[in-house]
Amino acid sequence: MKKLVVFDLDGTLAESKSAVDPETIVLLNSLLSMTKVAVISGGDWPQFQKQLLTQGFNSTSFSNLYLLPTCGTKFYRFSSVWEEIYSDNLSDGQKEQIKNALNTAMNSLEFVPQKVWGEIIEDRGSQITFSALGQSAPIAEKKEWDPNFAKRMRMQTLLAELIPEFSVRLGGTTSIDVTRPGIDKAYGIAKLEEILHIDRAEMLFVGDAVFPGGNDYPVKEAGVVSIQVRDQNETKRVIEAIVGWVS
């Protein structure tokens, strides 16, 4: 049994920007009674609260739960209340540079949608996130926009030319996450090692984007045993297998 099981959020524990369903919460509560669990995602802290923490967790499990928003550039743990341990924010100049590059890429590739739901380019402090149809787009619309990642891979390639000094990763269903170089989910894994004193060889990662260019792939590159899942339903089966094997 690994000492720490790490999950992605969107596309892994839940559909994009959606709440984790009751069955998954029950499974996570069981897992948390056996081992430590971390969730690392491109979403910011308010998204974690909305999707995860308000969905019926056993609060006694919080002592075993660690949350890393914005691809690990922030870290929260519970000690009577949720506390932010660190936040590696971008400078104002870096944010402006990234936003300009995203706008240039959108226009160059003609990715400017006719209809949007919320912000397309969101400042998350330590990360700038591009969401092709807006942050609050319906899931059905998101799934149709880039089902095979081809559009975002084109945008990722162009951004690598425009802002080579930053890390650009695919995340969620329609999103691209941009952080400082070396700041990705592997950075979050290193922080988990440092803060929890758990070697990455004792970690297991579960995510839907464990492929080159995906924002989960740096975890695999960092040497953590990784399981790629198709969706939250497959994640449930993985958790069931872990819980069943331990019990």
C-alpha cells in the first residue's frame, strides 16, 4: 500500500467544473481512513471548495487530506481550518506577458468563440488559465470543442514559441494552464515530499492527462507510479480496487 494517493480533479474525480458525486465521496472517505490523499489540479482554491469540500466529506478525514490548487503552485492542509501553506504567484509583468501571448494565439488560430460562458483567460495568481469557451461553459459544449486535444496541442505549440520561458500544459476539458518554468504538477509532488516527508516512490497518482503535453504528465516524468483513467467512473473503480486490496 502506498503512503500517499494523489488525484487530479477535473476529468478524474469529477467532470469539468462539476461537483464530485456522492459515490466518489464515499469511496474517498474509505480511502482516507486507510492512507493519506492529495488532490492536485489546475483549478484555484475556490473551485476546490465548490467541487470537493462541500460535497459531504467526513470532516474527521481532513487530517489525511492535502489540497494543491493551480497545478501545485498552492498548498492547503487542515488544522481546525484549511490553511494555505504557500502560494508561488506570478509577477504582474509575467501575467501580462502570458495574457498577451494567449490572445495572440487565439487570434492566430481563430479560436475566438462566438459564444462564451464566463472568463476565457483567468488570473489564478500563480497560474494563468485559458478556457476556450469560458470558465462556466456547459459540460456538453466543452466535450464537443476539443475531444481529441488537437486544438489545444496546436495552441500549446504556438505558445511554446511565443513564451518559451513559461510552462504550458493542457488541463481540464478545454483549458491550458501556464505557470513559471518548472512550476507544474511535478513541483507539487516535490512539495508533498518536502512537507509530508513521503518519498515519491511511496506515492500513487491517478489522472486523466498522463500523456506528453498533458498537465498530469510531469507527475509520471517525476517518477511517481501513475494510472491514467478515462473519466471519473474509471477512477471509482481504481479507488475500489485500492480499498478492496487493503481491506
